[in-house]
Amino acid sequence: MEQHNIPPVWDEQSHILILGSFPSVKSREGRFFYHHPQNRFWKVLAAVLEEPLPETVEEKKAMLLRNRIALWDVIASCEIQGSGDSSIRNAVPNDLSVIRAPVAAVFCNGQTAHKLYKKHLQPVTGKEAIPLPSTSPANAARSQAQLTEIWRAALKPALDSFL
């Protein structure tokens, strides 16, 4: 059983919550979200937010919080082979109540995160989540430009209403 070892990023101003499924091997080793250099999360989000690409963990946290975004994962622990979402078994959800923020919009990075959110967390939160295409390098069906456009179309209305 693998344990989630990265605390959520949030503050009292976080109105948007982005949830992944479970950290990759690289993210667990680096102890921060989307740590694998091939994952396009930070590139896509920086482009959507029209900000420079953050390099350090502190820069990444600052970009999220400046834009009122909280970041975490759906799963607290699970059985998983490597980093593949398709191998996730016996998922135990995270307790989202630790994020004490006025979250009004929830987005999921990938279909697995969305499916697990709907199963485990939506009954608790009562909030619908908007699925976004995964930024994982395994999602070769979409280019970085395509991901950026889709993420921008989904996130911009929520961002504009809170900033």
C-alpha cells in the first residue's frame, strides 16, 4: 500500500481546487505535485494563468496561491504499480475537510481523478467536479497546446470570478 506523502497546497483565499488522482513515483520521491519533468501540468497552468513557468516548489506554491488555487489529490493511499492510474486498487480517499477554504469550483486532472472523486468525495462534498484532460505524459492524445486551450476554457471563467 503506497501512502500519499505530499500535503495539500491551499490558503484561506483558495476558491478553486484542482485534484489529481495519486502522486507519481517521481512526485512521491520529490515530495511535490507533478514533479516528473515530462508532466505538462506546470507548463499548462502557467500558460493558462499567463505567468512565467515556475521552477522551484516555492514558486509553484506561490503561483497557485496568488491565483486562489488549491492543489491536492483524490487518493490518500492505494495499491499502485509504478505511476499508472490504471493500476490503482483499494483506493482510500483523502479527507478534503483539511482544506479549510471557500472552494467554489473543483477540477480533476484526468479521467481517473474524476472517476475516483465522483465515487469517493462528491458524496461528501456535494460539489460537482469538472474533468480536464490529464497533463500526464501518458496522455499522448493531446498536445501541450491542446491541453492549454481546454484547461483555459474550463478554468478562466472560475478564475475571472474570483480574482
